[in-house]
Amino acid sequence: MPNYSKKSLKGNVMTVCGPINPKDLGRVICHEHLLIDFRVVLNEPPNKKDIHYMKEKINLSNIGWIRTYWNSNEDNLLLEDINDSIEEMADFRLNGGHSLVEVTPLGPTRLENQHKKLKLISEKTGINIIMGTGFYVDNSLPDYFNAKSVEELASIIIEDILKGNNGVHSGIIGEVGCSFPLTENEKKSLKSAILAQKETGSAILIHPGRHESSPSEIIDFIQSEDGELSRTIIGHIERTLYDYNNLELLAKTGVYLNFDQLGIESSYYPLNPKKYMPSDHQKLEFIKAISDAGFNNKILLGHDIYSKNRLKKYGGHGYSHAFESLLDRMETIGMSKEKINDIITINPQKILTFE
């Protein structure tokens, strides 16, 4: 089982099946979950009369309700069937997808032997899977987190990348979970991610808090720890920043902007009911605006699928939604084919390549 160094990884992309040339990535989706136990966000529905939905298995009679209140059905939040993942990735390939960034973090959201299962999915489908490592938000940390120092946590991340787990290596640090404001544990997690980045040359992918000031707080913290903003991805742009001026200010810092909520067309956002989830059309308008402002080279795409209702098996849009439904719409609203191609090929190549 090969071990790597920062020097030996430089210039490569690390997949669950080993390092590859960045040019072999093809078309890339940059934030997904193939296998995840996301019951950490399970919550009672806002209307008590709907409480019975929490324990129901997902089916045709409740799928409409679940699409809106997706975090109030336990079965919906568990993606554990490897055969479902294989079928979804076969469809992804059929619709022009080649590579996918799977960023289920360490801790209770991961399934047992997740690394082995992701490798099997990759082998069965031919999809390059880049696996994440690192720690999520404060309420979803592994049992050992509190007892370990920043340096010890960084060593866990570094080992995931350089040494691997039974021959399966992580290829990105993330998704690193942040709330707003950052908790002390999340600052500890971010510090460990930044240390690991320095030792490996990996990119960091951030889950920001659900507040418009969260990205700037995170960026200030990364700078204070001498982290690399140009090697940092800020995810969940659509549910975090609703003002174009703030989005442009974020782009000017040099971070990558991951529009990774594609396919979610319900405006109700149960994790932050005071805000809303923009439609795909609104998301594409933001993408075009930031592209026209000169930041096309910092845009990434994803769907952040974490629940059954979004899989094609259950009537959802699936992992190939961007390729099937949105690229043509990007052209329709005035984006060039060259810019679109850069977003799904060149930009991922650059950020996923170890430095």
C-alpha cells in the first residue's frame, strides 16, 4: 500500500483508486455525498400534525411532503445502499459526468468502511471519486475530537491523505464545517485543516455558517492562521449570500465559489426558515454575474446531495442534473461554451491538483 509525500503528490489529483493526471478528470461535480448518515440534522416538522412522517419509509405518498421538509424524515437522511450509489453513478457517467468530489467528513456522518465502499463504487462505474477528510460542525464531531490537540487532529487529516486507509487516500480536506459565529471547536477544526493543508498541498473545502457574515469571518480566520485563500473553496454560496455585492467581495479574496445547491427548487429552507433557497434560475443568474465580473476561473458546481429524495431512484434530479439540465440554460442566459467548459473542467483541475 503506497505512502505519499507532499512532494510526490504535487501535480496530481488523488482519487480513491490512486493519483491521476488532472487532465484525466474530465467533467467534474465538486460537492456531493454518495454515502452519508445525515441524521445529525433530523428535526421535528414545524407542524405537529405531521409528526408521523418522521418514521415513515420514503414512498410515493409522502415524497411531495419530504421534498419540502426533507430533514424531518429519518429514512430520507440515510444514504447507505451501495447499489443505489452504483446505479446513480452509472447514470452520472451516461450523462457526461467523469469525476465527483465526495466530501462526507470524519465522524458520525460517515458509514462504516466508507473508504472501501467509495473505492468499490469507483471501480464498478469508472467514475473518479475524490474523497474528503476533516471535521464537520460542532454537533457532528467524532468522539475523540475534544481529547486531541490541533496538531493531533491535523495528523489524522494528513494521514488520511498521505498514508491512506487500507490503500484508499483522501484527495481534499473537507467539508470542514463552520457555524456562525465559529465555535471554539470549529476554530480548532479549521486550524487543523490549515496545518494539514500546509503539510500536504491539498485544497480545503468549507461549509460556511448560515449567515451572510460567515464567509468573511472564515476568511479572516484563515488569514490569521496563514492559510491559503487561493486553495480554499467556500461552498453553499446560494443559501449563504443573497446580495451580489457581497458575492463579488468574496470573489475578490481569491477563494473558489462553489455553487453546490443546484437542483433544489423548493424555496423553503428548513435549516434556516427565515431565509430561502433560490431557484436554479436565480442561481444561474448569480453565476453569470460573477463570471461577467471577471471571476469565471473561480466558479465550481455541485448539488450537495445528502438525502434520498434527491436521488433519481426516488424521483429526484440526481447527480447529473447540472449536465442534463443546466449547462444549456447557462448558454441561454448568455454564457459562452468556453466559460461553461472551464467551470466544469479547468477550474476543478486547478483546485483539486496538489501543490
